Amino acid sequence: MLTDTDVNVSWGVALDGPDLYAAAQLLDDNEQRRAAAIRNDHTQRRFVSAHAMLRILVGQQIGWDPKDLRFGNAGRYGKPELVYPPIRVHFNIATAGDRVVCAVTESGAVGVDVESHDVIEEADAAGGLEDVLLTAAERDVLTEFPHRAGALARWWVRKEAILKATGEGLTIDPPTLEMSAPDETPELLSWEGRAVPSLWISDLDVGAAYEAAVVVLTPR
């Protein structure tokens, strides 16, 4: 049975100053070009921080120098993968606000997601968020929660972490997945049109006013 000790998860805040410069030195030419193309300073710092963290964690997992790793994309949806060295390891990164989260494991395809309460609250205020996120049963449960943004954010990260683990992302409508209530142990209860996959899911504590979750697809 998979446990949290089988998944290496790390989180932090977007780096700045000398720490950001040091992190940038770990990136390869392609990552540095992608970072340079980002015009928003905060988004750029988050990108560099996330990709440096990924290199460090994957390097630790496989005993390899982070600077020597090479990444590519695979599958129909272009999920990132380790190209060199040719060692099988699964990883995923997520960013939101000033948070950066990374998960690495050798146990199975992994997905991680993070979101801030503020962003969810703004999206909810604009209208329609619960319709694009929740099933009818989940919308009924939502009425029981006084902190609406926190509940919506937790549902969001749990569902997106699952969809990132499968590699499909938001090509799948979140309301096709029905989850346990936000204050309950995370569980995928049903998936419209398909069998519920075997998976391990855990909520993550990444600080106040944020929600995060990690998912690993496991053999039956």
C-alpha cells in the first residue's frame, strides 16, 4: 500500500534575489529561454523556482546531478517526462500565488495541484465556478460550508491533481469526477463514463489561504 513516504513532496515560495539567481543556474537552455520569455516578474520567478525545485528533487530521487537532467514531453497530452538519464521516475509541479509545489515518486504517475483561496473567491464571485467544477451532489454539500472559497479550492485541487496524474488535465470536465466532501478524507467516489482508477490521494498543507493535493496512480 502506497504511503506518503513513497512520494517526495516539497513546497516553498517563489524565490528572489541571490536565491533566484542560484536557482536559474540549474536550468537548461530551453528552460532559461522559456523563463526569459515570461514578461511578468512574479510569474517568471515562480517558473524558475518550480523548475529548479523539480531538478533538485528528481536529482535526489535518482542520485543524479540536477544540472545534467534533461526533460521532454510524452503522450497524447504532452505530460513532462525525464528523458536523460533514461531512468523511470514520475514527477509533477504546480504553482499558484507565491506557492511552488513539486512531487516526485517511482510508484506511479503523479499529479499535484495548488490553488489560493483568493483566486477561487474571485472566480466564484464572477459566477459559474461551481457549475464548471462540481457535480449536483457536490453543489448540495457546498451549502453546508461557511467558508465557501476554501471548500471550492479543496475540491479544485483534488480533482485537478487526479487529472494531472492521468495526463489529461482540464481536457476532462471536472464535474465528471465526484469527490468526497472537503472536510472528509479525500476519495474519488465516481467518474462519469469510466471506472474509478486505483489511486492514492492526500491533501497537502502548504500554508494558510492555500489548498493543495497530490495523487499517485497505483496498480490494482
